[in-house]
Amino acid sequence: MRDSGPGATADKRLALSLRKVVGMAYCYEFKGFIPVVPEDTYVHPQAVLIGNVILGHGCYIGPGASLRGDFGRIVIGDGANVQDNCIIHSFPGRDAVVESDGHIGHGAILHGCTVGRNALVGMNSVIMDGVELGAESIVGAQAFVRGETVIPPRSMVVGSPAKVIREVSEKEVAWKTRGTAEYQQLARDCLAGLTPVEPLKAVEADRPGMAASDVVSIQEARRTSS
């Protein structure tokens, strides 16, 4: 590809267009297994899906996420999200599962575990092999959940090593569910309109602000509901 000259800009635009068309440039068959991605699920082109990876409907898989179904199967349920730079993997013959409406925060690592329905795993947390995280539980950011730990539904889990400190409240479940709905909408929006472009050289004078939302941090949600 030319770096300069009259054809350089056209070459760059062609490369961007091809990248958009290919979309799943980091999706790989391995040992006869091809990842499964329904049409209504969004996978960022810089995410990596390898082998026996099965995604449900309406999921969001963020940039830099690595789902390696080369040793064990990975199953992501309907409406779940796996955010930027998450890693999901397993030992040979073992599954890693995120059930429907699961919410996996930025940079989390899941290895051979099961995340229950509508549960949340906080940013940079590590969930080890054999863990069963109960439905509607919340794992705090940077928690380390030891292997083979069974966590009851609606548990608030924090620390390293992680411990259950209390039950998740109804308001916290509602907060988590609303946040996951925002990612489900993000998946739809990305499918409809995320487009590779060349960056601008300067900010436009009439650049609009970002749309507001009722989605807030859990700390703010607790303050406003008290």
C-alpha cells in the first residue's frame, strides 16, 4: 500500500472498507470447530474468537476480548456482554459459561467457570476453574474468586481472596439489570452504525455532546435510592 501520493488516500479508504466488510477478521476455525455468532450479536472486529465458541442472541463482545475455545467450550448466553480486554478460557474438556444477561466488566478473566443468569463480574476480577457464581450475584472489581467456590444466588462478593459479604438487594439487582440493558442496546447500535473512519485533524466547532442516560455507578445509585 502506498504511503503517499495521489492514490494513498484511496488505498486507506479501501483498507477501511475491507475491514468493515470482513468484520470478523479475528474469528478462527480450530480442529473443526467454528465460532457461532448470531446475526443480532455484535462482536468488535478487534475481539478474538477461536474454535468452540457459541454466542447467544443480542450479545456484545468488546474490543480486545479473547474467547479461546481451543481447549474447552465457551458458551455466552443471550443478552450477555463481555467487555474490553476480557479473557475467557478453560482446561481441556471443560466449559466456561456466561449465562443469559451476564455482565463481564472490563479486563476480567474467566477460566473454566460458570457465571449465573444476570450476574455481574466487576472490572479486572479473576474467576477461577470450577467456580459457580449464582444468578443475580455481583462480584466487585479486582476480586479473586478461588477455584471450586460455589456462590449462592444474589451474593455480593468482594476481596482477594473473595468472600460473600451480604445478599444483593432488590435495588442493586435492578441497577445491574438496567446496566446490562444499556449494553444490549449498545450491541444493536454498533450493528447499525459502528463504522471505521479516518480521524479528524481538529475538533468540529459544532461537535455535539454525548447522550445522557439514567445508568450510573453503583455508588451513585445507592446514594440516590437512600
